[in-house]
Amino acid sequence: MNHEANHSPRVLAIDLRPQQFGYAVFEGDERLLDWGAAYYRPGGSAGAVIAGRRVAELLRVFAPTEIVVRQVRRDVTRNSFGVRPILKVIRRNASAASIPVSLIGRNEVREAFRIFRAKNKYEIACRLAAIYRELLWWLPPERKFYESEHPRMTIFDAVATGFTYWRRKAAESSPPD
Amino acid sequence: MTITEVANYLRSHRRKSGLSQRELAHIVGYVTQAPVSEHERSVTIPALLIALSYEVVFRVPLSELFPALYGAVEANIEEQLTRIENELQQSTAKGRRAAYIARKLEWLWERRNPDAV
């Protein structure tokens, strides 16, 4: 029996929030290896330490070839200040492991899901659950206008970020019309 | 860009199954979830019976569950077999002993060329 090594690139996609981050590890665009969320107190260095530990563990276990982070909207000051130390820690960990970090903007994610006619986060999450069936039972209920966002939504945002990364890669490698 | 192999796909298969570490630990015969967590993070290597249990639970061969470990073992064994083959080829034995050596060399060749047999 000959062992065939899997040489598909692995990508760690991260969705940063002031109190938590969602992550998803992809092997190629079709295989989802791991997903989840890490929670920490907003502000201060404790959150950065917890996030740093979790990211370091993910880098050690899955040895990704690239990290993609959802770009935080600069106009939302609370988010921007809250995630800055966490992003710094991720960059430091990535740099120590010689892993490139790239950012993916909100508009690029929306653009990637336009062909699926997914207009909002919930529709994007539903589409992702249809693509990656293992996420189906993680899909939170649809948010009512008076409810705050479900904590699990950050996982779907991370998966959407990773999905958008693969669409970007596919677009780069396909010949122009 | 070098792509290193994932040490193991245990966590990935467990997450897909929806089982918790505690549930998987109970299935394979552990009392606590700690050993499963250690296996997933490649902190420790599972014992043979536990490794076989993982294979049975997920219906995935051990070589696919632990690709890095399997790759390391495979590389080491292939190196040892090449060394033995070279020693056998240089042997000057005669008679019955030569027949044994011929059989071993034949087996080593068959092993390398399974389609040719």
C-alpha cells in the first residue's frame, strides 16, 4: 500500500470580533477540516493572549499555508479598536511560522455570494451549509429584527471568508475572457 | 511553497460526525476525554487498539487518519528494505541459502512492482 500525501493547500480563515473570533480550516476549497469560535473579554491584553494561544494551536495542528482574515470595517470604531490587538497577535504568530496573512473585505464576500443570490448573512450561511453539509446542524435560527446576532454566526462568517478566498484564487488562476 | 502534511485528521472526522471528545473517548474505551484531545493535537500517539478503534469508528484507514505518522513509518521502512536488498544483492552465498536469498529478492521486487505480478 502506497501512502499518497495530500498536498492541497490549507487555509485558516478568521472572522475577528471584539469579544470572539470564528475560524475555519480548509484543505482545498472542498474540504473543511475544522471550525469553531474562541471567546475572550473585550479590551485589555487577556483577550489577545487567549486568541494568540488558540491561533498558535491551530497553526501547529493544521500547518496552514495561508491565513485569511475578514477585514474589519474602519467606520465601526468599537470593532476596529477591539480587534486591533487580536489581529496583531495573529500576524505575530503567522510571521513566526512564515505564513502569509491576507485580508478579505466585506464587499468581496458579498460579491462572491452574489451568484447564489444570497443577500444577507443568513442567506450566505444557508448557502454555506448546503455546500459544506457538516455545517448544517450548526446553522443558527434566522435572526429576528429585535434579536442580537447568534454567537455561532461568526463561524459562518469565517467560512464565508475562506470560501471567498478560494473564489478569488479560482478567478486569479482562470484565464481572462 | 511547501505544504506540510496534517499530523492527523482525527479532529476533522470527529467534527464531521458531530461527536464530542468525551463521547468519542467513551466509544473507544477511555474514561475521560483528555487522551482523545491529546491524540487530536498530536501530543501523544494512540496505542494500537485505540488507533484501530478510531479506524473502526470513522471507517477511515489509519494511513489516512494519521498521514504524517504513516509517512514517517513508511519512509523508515522503505529505507530499511532498500538496505536489506542491497545486502542481499551483494551476497555470495551458494546452494540452499542462495535460494532463500533469491526468494527474498523476488519478493522485494514483487513488492515494488505490484502491477507486474
